[in-house]
Amino acid sequence: MNEQLVTELMSSFGMKFLGPRRRTGIPTWVASLVTSVGPSEGRYDRTVSRNNPHSVEIFNRDWYALSSEVGLFSGEHQFLVSLDPGIEPDFDRAREASDDSTDPAWWECEWGAVELQAGWDLAGQGAASGVVGSGHGYPGFVMSSMSGSVFVVGTVWQEEIGVAVLPKPYCSSTLQEAARRYLAGRRTASEREDLKAWLARSEKCPPT
């Protein structure tokens, strides 16, 4: 991870990069699957039409309200953001040119610890930066509380943009099954370590 680049990009939209967090026991790939979990497992969303002229402001407001409600933030508004190494242009070019672009090492996202700053703009400048989206008004991100007690994702639907949250994600049978399938595949050593730790935590959940 190019920490200097991440720091500069995040500062442009009101996030302070505190550094990478490795071997957290919170698999980034599992966290990215929140939208595959149904309401019966505790997921709930807020969405706004992309045609709404105030969609960026509404999305930002909804993200902050939901994140506060479910306990995403620790201390001084600190939390984890999944970072794709492809945000670094040289890495992205090398990945595309690789003879084995399917190697999981090219696609392993990494948690970055961040702290929310005054004047933040997630769905506008943040999405435009490529760190938490694919363009202004097109947010796309995966977040976790420091403890892994809640996942929060932002995404673009066909006609809407929205925030989905999942408290106690380790108790989701959908995510547990996905983690087991993922563990059986071709994974990096650090991914396997996180997946095993996360599944061990899920075993402590009450039966559904």
C-alpha cells in the first residue's frame, strides 16, 4: 500500500489516514458482501435517487446517521475502510499486465484505519478520489468498526445510491457460508488467517 498516496487522497475529502491494519480477524472480502444479506439477518438500508439534485448531501447525511446509530465509530470518529491496492496507478498497471492476474495477492484489499475530520464529503469528493467510489455522486466502499461488530457499505444501485449496515455480521449465516467457501479457494496467507479468526468468532453466535 502506498501510504503517502492514501494519506493525500483521504485528506482531500476529510479523512485522516491512521495507517494500515493487518491481521484484524475481519476479512475485507466478507465485509464487502453485506448487500447479499437479507433483512431477516439484521441488514437495513437507506437509499436516495441518483436523479435527486441533493443526492450527495442526502447520502452523506444518511451514512453518518446510520453509522452513528449502529456504532461504526470508536473514540474520535475512528473506523476501518477497505482499501483496494489498485488505487495506486503503478500497481493497477502491473496487475493488468501480469501473467497471472487472478493471483489473489493482486486483489487482496487491506483495512486502513481512519479518523473523520471536519468538512468531510464521502459521496462527493471522496467518491471522486477513487478511494471510496468511482466518481462524484457514485460512492462505493466497505467499512467496519474497529472491533468488527458492524459493517457499513455504500453502493450504487440501478437508479439509486445507498448505505447498507449490518450489525453483528459474524452472526450472519449468509456471510458464514460465504467465508467457508472463500476459505476453500485460492487465498493469501493473511486472508486465510482473518477468515479462520472470523469463523471462530461466528461459532459463538446463538443458533438461529
